[in-house]
Amino acid sequence: MQDLHTLMEWVKQFSQEREWDQFHNPKDLSIGMVTEAAELLDIFRFKTSEDMQLLMVNEKGREHIGEELADVMYFLLRFADMYKFDLADELKQKLQKNALKYPVDTSKGSNKKYTEG
């Protein structure tokens, strides 16, 4: 497995070779993330739990899912690189905040939002 810095370099090189920096503003990169996430979601639309389990073990299903995950990751990494976000640090800080919102003793085994009590 590659480290985050290496992945960001791959995306940066790919984009710069194509002179795409001019198109990678915060709005358009955000739209790209959401669009690709919607394409991932579309794979599962109207699927039963059984259908989804079968997709996860089917070679073509996994390939399609993997491609959409990679597309989401591309836009995420590109945004972070272009606008200097340290994703590891951002994730660590967010997990610390969420630990306060979702203490283990009240959240374990529950999918309720912290505002639902």
C-alpha cells in the first residue's frame, strides 16, 4: 500500500502533465468529488442487501466500485494538494472532535447522530 504523499504526487503529476491546474479550483474539485461519489452511490441504487453482497464478490462489480472509489480519491487528493490541506492531520483533528460528540459509552452499537441523544 502506498503512502498518502506518494498518491498525491501521482495525482499531481497526472494533472500537471495535462495542464489541468487551471480547471482545479475549489468549486470544480468539490463538484468532481460529489459527482464521483454519486456515481459510486448509483451502483447501489435499488439494490437489496443480497444484491450488494454479490456485487462485493463479483469481479466486474468490484472493478466498477474500485474505479468510482479511485475517482473520488483523485478529486480529494487533488483538492488537498492544490490548497495545502494535510489530510492526515485533518482526519486526526476530526476524529478527536467526533470522539467528543460520540463517546464510546453512549455511541457503541448505535448509528444515531449525536443530536438525537
